[in-house]
Amino acid sequence: MIAEQGEHRAFVKRNTNETKIQISISLNGGHIEIPNSIIGKERVGSGGVATQATSAQVIDIHTGVGFLDHMIHALAKHSGWSLIVECIGDLHIDDHHTTEDCGIALGDAFRQALGQVRGVKRFGFGFAPLDEALSRAVVDLSNRPCSVIELGLKREKIGDLSCEMIPHFLESFTEAARLTVHVDCLRGFNDHHRSESAFKALAVALREATSPNGTNDVPSTKGVLM
């Protein structure tokens, strides 16, 4: 893993025999870019469903798995991040390595961009509905990785993404970001809605947890979060 840090920004590369990933993230939004695309310039900013550019945010997600792109897009949008994700994975095998490694790389990018947990609320919670579905997420910037993900999905796949990989992406993200995360879908019968409401709830919780608390203190009785 190669990472470069800035003011709540990070650029991460993760290359394995199974995937090649580049991620640029800014937790505060704004302009970001990846200087040397690995997926071809014709695809970057091509106006797909996981591409959005405003004065406040730049989001461009290309994992090769459409529903995964859609979920990461929702996470970035409602967290207030600018985020570019490029992945070339071994999708001729299945979606496992791409999904897991994107979660790991995004978690590492988030951790690098956040830096020392100081002057932020640390804890965040969020609820998000999507039609009949309702999800709750609770986050602690604890530097102690732990995740409890209960989405209650019943379908085998949504688009080209295996439903078993949806909680696994969140678990991989949590582990690499060194967060404590609880995400529960409380109700709903449509698995697309259940999944998307969960990612949006997590985004709301992350946005609160990383928001300033008006001090420069480490929000811990230990005095450190490491």
C-alpha cells in the first residue's frame, strides 16, 4: 500500500496479484484528481451513475461492479467527501477480491486522510430511510477495529454484486479504517433499499463523528487514540 497525506486528504495505491486500486479522497470535499488513471481517460468523468461533480464534491467510482459503485457513491455523497476510486480486479473469477480490496483501500485512505483523532466529535450516529427500508449506523473513531453488520439481505445478488459481499465490504472498510461500527437495517423488504439505506446511514454517522467539536483535544479519557 502506498499513501500520500494532506489536510484531510489522501491518495492511496494498493496493488496485488488480484486487484490494482487507486483512491483519492478529501474528507472535506472540494477538487481532487488522480494524475495517472489506470482505467483509461475515456471512462473518468464519463457521466455514469457513480460519477458526480459539483463545486462542493467530486465523486467518480469505477470498480467494475455496478452496484458496488452505487453504494460507494452514496457513502461518499452523504459523508461530504470528494472521492475517486479506480479498480481493475479479477472479475473473471468473481466479485470477492474486488469488493474486499476496495473496502480495505478505502478504509486505509479514510484513516490516512483523517489523521490523528483530535478536535472531532469521535462518536456519530445516523438513521437513513429509503422508501420502506430504514437503517441505523453508529460509529466510534476508536482506533480499535470492530464491526457488527446486520443487513438481513435475502437475495443472492444485486446486479453483479453478491449480497454476502455487501456486509463484507463494510467489514473490510471498518478494519482498515480502524473504526468501531455498528450498522443495522431495522426494516424493509427490498434488498436494494436495505443496502442503500445502510450505506447512507453510515455516511451520516461518519460525517457526524468527524465533525469539529470546537476544541483541539483528543476525545478520550486516555488522552490518546492509538
